[in-house]
Amino acid sequence: MAAYLIVDELNVSDPETIKDYIKKAGVTIKANGGELLASGIPEALEGDWLPKRCVLVKFDTMERLKTWWNSNEYQALIPIRTSVSENNIIIIDGL
């Protein structure tokens, strides 16, 4: 069953560093079977959720998603992301 990673970007203090992080993270996602499905500024149809940017990544299974998240390659990138941005990140099983 597919699994999804959803990123709600709250704040970015250094756009150049986050661009470099995104490139590097993308390589690790692809190497682990992930696929970037959406990235951009969403439009809220209901409620008061106004994220600045959202990212949606699909993996074949939750196990593969968690393997990617816990990989040495991605774990090395997390401090780069957290030093220049604040995010809410969730994972969810597909149907």
C-alpha cells in the first residue's frame, strides 16, 4: 500500500540553503523509490490553514518511506533543513 509524506513549510530564513537541501533530499528520495507528486503554494478551500508551501511525496510502502527517513543519507540532511526552516511533517498510509 502506498504511503505519503506531507510537508507543511512554515518559515524559511535562508532560501539559498533550502534550495540546496531540496536538491540533495530529492536525490535521496528518488534513490529510495520515492516520487515527488506536488510542491508549491496551496490554495485553501475551507478553514484557516494557510501554509506557505506544501510538498507531497509518495513511496510504494510505509516501510520504504521510513527506511528513507531513517537512512544515514537523509538523516545527515535534516540539520541543514532545520537550521533554516520550520516545518510540520506528517506521514500517512494510502488507500
